[in-house]
Amino acid sequence: MRQAVSTTMMGGMEAPLPMRSLVLLLLPSLLSAVSAQTPGCALTMKSGKPSEREALLLARLEPLRGTTLVSSYQSDDDVYNYTLRVCDSVAGAPATAGLVQRDAKGAQTVVGRINETHLIGGLDWILLIYKGGEAYDSHCHSEKRKAMVMISCDPYKLASQLTIVSEEREKDADCFYLFEMSSSVACNDQGSGLGAGAIIFIVLLVLIAVYLLGGFLYQRFVVGAKGAEQIPNYHFWQNLGNILADGCDFVCRSKPKNQAAAYRGVGTGADGDGAEEEEERDDHLLPM
């Protein structure tokens, strides 16, 4: 017995299952296929799983994923172009090639691969390391090439220009290509908190607000003050200007406050015999 299939009537004709439903059914498969083609950075592991610190650094690099950066370097005998793709394969290069070197003739060399990624981070920098590049011909005991990209903090740019710093290949081991760039992903959000000065200032503002509000309520409802008298320590603030003036006068004064009276000869007055001055002093001694 044939099972009935639900259909939709359109213009008097039976229509098949809507195309939108088919797309919804196939969407998970399409997403899986896209994810398989762009695997992203695979952290190198010794214990079977990446460290928590490296996993956090990898998550911080997610906004840069797929970003392509190019840098050029001119040596004595050739010009080299370097192409970096963050956590993605470089276009036109072998699979998993994260950083590629091309010379003037178009010959390319894989410097590092995204499936051998290592991450080191600090407060305002991230060091992205691609290992597993093509082996040296005659340098560094023919070990595999390695690219190190120093990403420093720049809060205003997602990605700056890539610059090659040097190629260290005159050693027996641990040779590397060193690059640098800047990006906002390297900035640590924890470092953007309030400083000690800002915290102290906020605490002082809170204390002043509590003092004014608490003093106002106390003067209003406990003391029963009205008008300007509701301000806490009103008389102190009213006389603050005079207090500061007195303090400034005390600190900045260069002459004695009370100067000695001018010298007047003994026994001399307006009439020459000092009688008037003596009489004036006696008047102050009489009871009122």
C-alpha cells in the first residue's frame, strides 16, 4: 500500500515539497562541508588536548580568522613576497599552508602550517607560531621551517600591515622567520579597568555625597533646621573663606602684624612739656 505524501495546491496543481524545506534539511550537511574545507588553526598537543591558556588565545584570534596579509622583502639577489593567512589556508598554496614565501619567479615555499599552531600570549601581545614548514636545503641541519608572528596591541585596528623582521637561519637548530603586526585582538580587556587614581576619586565622591545627604537629613529632621541652616556644618563653610585668608596671611606674611609705635621723645608733647600727653593717659585711668 503506497504511503500518502502531503502536497500543496498551487494554481489547481499539486506542488512537490517546498524547496525551502529541502534547503533546511541540507543546511547542516553544507555547513559541515564548509567547516571541513576550512579547519582553522590546530594547536600542537602533547597530552592529547590543548592547554586552557592556548585555547583562550585561539578564541581571541577568531575575529582575525581568514584575514590575509602580505609583506615583501628584498635581499641582495632576489625579492620575496610573504603571504600570511590567520588560521586558514593561503589561496593557491598546498592545503594547511598558513604562511607562504614566493620569490620573483613565482616559486613558493611553505614556511608554516595551520595544523601545527602554537600560541603564546602576554598582557598586550600574542605570538602566533606556525610550524611544519618545508625543510631547509642546507641550513639549520635541514629542519622544518617555522614562522613566528608577533601580534601587538592596537585598540584602533583589527589588523595592520604585516612586516618581516628577520629570518634566523644561521644556527644549528631552532631557526625561524619572524614577522610582526598589530591588532585589537591582542589587547587584554582586563588591562582597560579603572586605575588606582580613578578608584580613589570615585570613593571620595561617594563619601562627599554621603556626608552632604546624611548631614542634610540630620539637620532637617533631627535638629529641625530650615533654609541654609540645613547644610551640614553651615557656619564652618560660611567662615571657610576667612579661615583660608587667615591661614594665607599667616603663611605668606613678610612683616610683623603689629608694628612698633613711632619714637617720641620723653617729656615732649604738642606744647613741648609733655603735659597734654600725660593728661591724655590719665584720662584713660579714670573710672567711667
